[in-house]
Amino acid sequence: MKREFLKSLGVDGLTDDIIQKIMTEHGTTVEANKKAHEQAIAAAHAERDARPNITTASWEAAQGDLSLARESLKSFEGIDVNALQADLSAAQRAMEESAAQQAKQTSAMAVELLLREKLATETFTSNYARNGVFADLKGKVAYEPGEDGAIGTITGFDDAIAEIRESNPTAFAVSDATPPKPKAEGKQHKSGGDYPPKKREIPLLI
């Protein structure tokens, strides 16, 4: 932009002082744009210089990688991605359900083992009574898994065994009971004589 161009516009009030300010501002803008342009060119050159030199060997290697990628893509032709995702989701759910079932079975086995250890000191009137108490206890105690593969513990055993002992006392053998006295051999005659009575000889009358 030149001064003569501004003067030729014939704008009223456009004095030399105003023209000077316009020229100064225009010069500042031009210099800023020029500097920005030079910086962009320098950055482009730096990016170009940072790129590795392309040789015949690198080009052939790149072509080989591209061929492998295309072959890999061909192996997925005809595959329903949505169906594959659904199968993977179903397999994941099956694995989670299996793990949960395995954990449940492991907990049940641990409870049975811990209960058998605690019942080892109890005496029962029969195996049937023992099995009944054992089954009843499994529904009353709570299992707390151990850490780092430890078997864990059960809680509520003392209260449960006390409740069962109270509700079903005949299942437990009483160790301190006085044994019944043995019955005397033979029977006593009510009259106090021997029973059966001894044979007596009766004289024969002629």
C-alpha cells in the first residue's frame, strides 16, 4: 500500500497525519505476517529434515509390510464381526459363571471339612443322628474364606450346636450317665421260694 493510493481515494478528512498512522499500522501487520510465514517455512523444513532418508531397502521393506497387512485382512473376509463379538461375550459369561460355581463348591467343601473337625469331639447316639446334626449345622453356620489359599473359618458354630442340642437332645450321647444295673439271673418266685421250684419226692402209697 502506498501513500498516493490513499490520497487518490479522495476521502474527506484524510490528512497526512492519518495516512501516516495507517501506513505505520499496515507496515506492522505486514512484518508480523512475514515473520509468521518465515516461521512456518522453517518448521516445514525442520520436519522434512527429521524424516529418515527413504532408500530402496526401506521402500521394499515397507512394501513387504503392506503385503502382509493385506493378507491378514483377507483372513477376516466373510467373518461376521458382530457374531464374533457375541460369541466372545458368551464365552466370557460362561467363564465367569464357571468361576462362581467353582468358588461355591470350594466354599461348601471347606464348610464340610471344618464342621467335621469340630464335630470330632462330639458323641452321638447313632450315625443317623450324626448325619442329621451335620446337615442342620451346614444351614446355620457362616463361612469366611481365608487369604492366600487358606481354608478359612466358620462362625456361629457354638450357638448352632447349642440350639440343636436343646431341640434334639436324644441325638447326643450322654457320657456321664449311670449305667443301668444288670438284672439278676433267673426269676424269683413271688412266695419267696425258688423258681422254678425244686422237685420234691412224694412217697408212693400202696
